[in-house]
Amino acid sequence: MATTRTRSAKAKTAAKAKATARVEAGAKKAAKSQPEDTARLNFVEVDEAPQFYTNHVEVSHNTHEFEMIFGRAPSRITSEEREAVRATGRINVEALVRIIIPPSLLQDFINVLGTQKDKYQENVGPLPGVKPKE
């Protein structure tokens, strides 16, 4: 189940900066290869856009697209669910959103994630649970 939350001005500013960084790599690349008579894409954040918390992602692909299914694994399960887990060896994950992207966008997506990961590590420190490269 998705929940709605009100963001503070500081959070909105941070979200806008993140949104700008998300398209920065792709926009720079596109700007270099664009003829002068074409327009550059400008990402506009909408306050009403749905937001989801996710703690699980599955990625798959076929010839024409990459698919990411983001979900939320339960932090607590009932005794009935625990019995089902014991019987099946599986925990159900609530699928929240499915993102499908073309292969032509994948490398830019990876680059933007890498850039944001590097900025996070500069500002906050190592990612939890990830050993630094030696």
C-alpha cells in the first residue's frame, strides 16, 4: 500500500537537485549530438507524482527492454505468514511499480546511478553493507 506524505521545502529542494542530476548525464550527451534546431528535454518535477518506498528490486531483460520491478518485502510477518514461509520457503513481496526502459537508455541510467552513488559516498560515507573496493 502506498502512502502519501508532505515534503518540506528542504526535501523538495533536495529532490529537485536529485531529479536534475538524474537527467544531467543523458542531457549532456544528447546536447553534444543534437542539431541546433532541436530542443533539449527539461525534466519538470510534479509534486503530486507518486512516491514509493522499496526495499527489493528484481531486474530482467529481453531483446527489446529492461524491466525493473520494485517492491516492498514485509518487515514483520504474521504467524500464519510464517507458517506459509516454512511450508513454501518463500516470502511474498508486494510489487509496487514496474519500470521498463529501452536498451538505448540503460547506459545513461547506469551512469546516473553511479554518479549519485559517488556523491552519496562523498557526503555520507560508504554504502551500508557494501565493502569498499581494495
